[in-house]
Amino acid sequence: MNTRDVAELRRSVVRLALQFTVLIVVLLAVMGGLLYSIVAASTAEALNKTLMGATQIDSPRDAPAGVYVAIADEDQVKVSPVMPAGLPDQAAMNRVDASQSDEQQSLEVGGHTYEVLTTIRNDKVVQAAVDTHEGSESLNRLAWSMVVAGTAAALLAAAVSVWMAVRAMRPLAESLALQRRFVADASHELRTPLTLLSTRSQLLRRKLEVPGTDFSREAVSTEVSAIVEDSRLLTGILDDLLISVDPRSAVAHTAVDLAEVSRNAVALAMPQAVQRSIQLAQPAMAVPILVQGSPVALLRVFTALIANAMDHAQSEVSVAVSSKGTDVCIEVSDDGPGFMPGTESRVFERFSSLRPASVGAGPPRHYGLGLALVAEIVALHNGKITVGSAPSGGAAIRIILPLAAK
């Protein structure tokens, strides 16, 4: 994946992870709120039961620890031995005595909050008070525990969601990158043969349209055969591109004569070279030079290298194929400005165009995909590709491929 695809993948991962984390946080908050409500209700119910039980005792001395009881009998009020200052609430006892109705309230005395129940039992006013500090502290500890646990769970959920999002989004991102790459490769790879086909067709039409031109039937047949050959090349490239999209498929390698492939590539590029006043030079090769590979893919190597060289050449492009030992060397050079210093390691990156256009080379046609595709094809053929300088001072691209076993 390129930088754009990686950036999109990161944004998608962050967005998906954030949504998942927010969902987890909301669920934890709802569950925590329900749990807190249940515990708070249970605590309040237990407190009420304690108050009700305390009002049933006969003597304040029998009150359980933490419960304070006051019993008004006639004009005498009996209270628990350790009754806090401010209790009992005499005003509440007087009101209940007058109304004969129970009264429950929260009363803050001496920095503590008490839940106070005042009732009538056996014609006596009984008041029970319980310090709610312990229950409030328990609820506070529960709340803080849930906050800490929720924060930890949210962080863990964020980490897990990022991991899951990466695993879920990477195949989609790779698929999208593969689609974009296929479109880019197809547009680049089809451009050169389409240009050659168009150029050849235009030249044939001009020859046919010139009055008085003695253009024989055999000459027309030859030109049409060349156009058919260009169409066959287009079909082969399309087949190769479609196969390259599916990594499960592979092109069967056969014995290929690189000398013949290079001659075909030069012949295909010749009309365009003539139109642009560029001389295509190719040393003669008397014997076949065989390698194991895909004929269409290797022809793509030559056509891409020649097209790249003509983009930057001033007047000459040279195509040479030679064998040495167990290897074959392919060299395509030009007399253009050459590669800029320090860019050798980035020449084969996709969408990198690292050479200035030469003077008089026509409109720029280099999109930075050709050499990247060539490098991939060479790698699939167990070869190596390097860039350097030609004797003329321009650029030279060299490919080393293993010879076919005899």
C-alpha cells in the first residue's frame, strides 16, 4: 500500500476504534448506573429495616451498635447511652405526638448525617436514628471503583478495538489498494501500445490518402499485419494485467528468446521513434538468447524501458541484449539528462518521476509507473535491475536474468 492508502487505513481504524470504544463506554455507563441504583436501593431498604427494627425495642439500651433510640414516656424521655449531641430531635417527636403520624427525615448534626424515623408505638413516641456515613462511604467507594474500572475497561476496549479494526480493515484496504493499483497499471500499460497502434494507423491513413502514391496491396497487408500485431499485444497485456490482479493465479513460464523479444519491441516502437526523430539502435544478435519467463511480460519490460528512454532521449536510444556465463544482460540507454544524483534508490518507486525532461523530447509522458512495473516483472523472473549512466552521459537501465537451462 502507498502512503495514501496507509493514511486512509489509519483514519478508518481510528474512526472504527473510536466508535467501538464509545459504544463500550456507553454500555459500561448504563450497566454501572444500574448497578449503583440497585446497590443504593438495597442500602436504603436495609437502612429502613434497621430503623423499623430499632423502633420496636423496649429500651434504648437494647439498640444495636450505630443505632440511637429515644423513647418518650409521659414527661420522661429515655435515650441511648451514647446519644450524639443534637439528638433526639425533640421538635420531630412533638410533631408526631401531636399528629400521631410517622415522620422520617435526614438530619445533619455535628457534621454527620442521620436518617431519623419518629413513630408512635404503644402510645409512646419512639425515635430511631442511624448514621448514614458508612452507607454513603460504601456507595462512594462503589462509584469510584466503577469509575476506575470503567476507565481501565475503556482503555482496554480502545486497545482491543484498534487491534480488531486493523485486522478487519486491512483486507479491505489492501483490496482497495489493489483496485487502485490495477487501474493505475492498466492505464499506464495500455497507454504505450495504444499510442503505437494509433501512430501506425495514422501513418497508414496518410500514405493511403496522399494522391498518386503507389502503395501496393502487399504494403497495405504488411501495415495491417503490424496493426493486428499491435492489437495482439494489447490483448496480451490485458490478459497479463487481469492475471496479475489475482495473486492465486500465475503465468506459466516458457522458453523465451530475448533477442527476438527485443527486436519485436524495437519494431513496435519504431513508428513513434521516427515521429519524434529519435534513432533506435540495436546491435545484431546472431544466436537466440533463451530465458524462462512470460513472453508478454518480458515484452512489456522492453516496451516500458524503450518508452521511458524515449521520454528523455535527445536523439538516440540503444537496446542491447547479451549473454555472459549463466546470465543475460539487458541494457536500454539514452542520451538524455540521466537520473538526478542521489535518486538511484527511489527510481523504482511507484509514481516517482526522477528525471528532468530533455530539451525537444516533446510533451512529458512519464508517470512514474513504468520502472516500478518493470522491477516487479524482473523480480518475478528471478532477476535484478539497476540504473546507471550511459557512455553518452544519459541514463542506462540494466537487467540481469538467468539463462534458461539447456
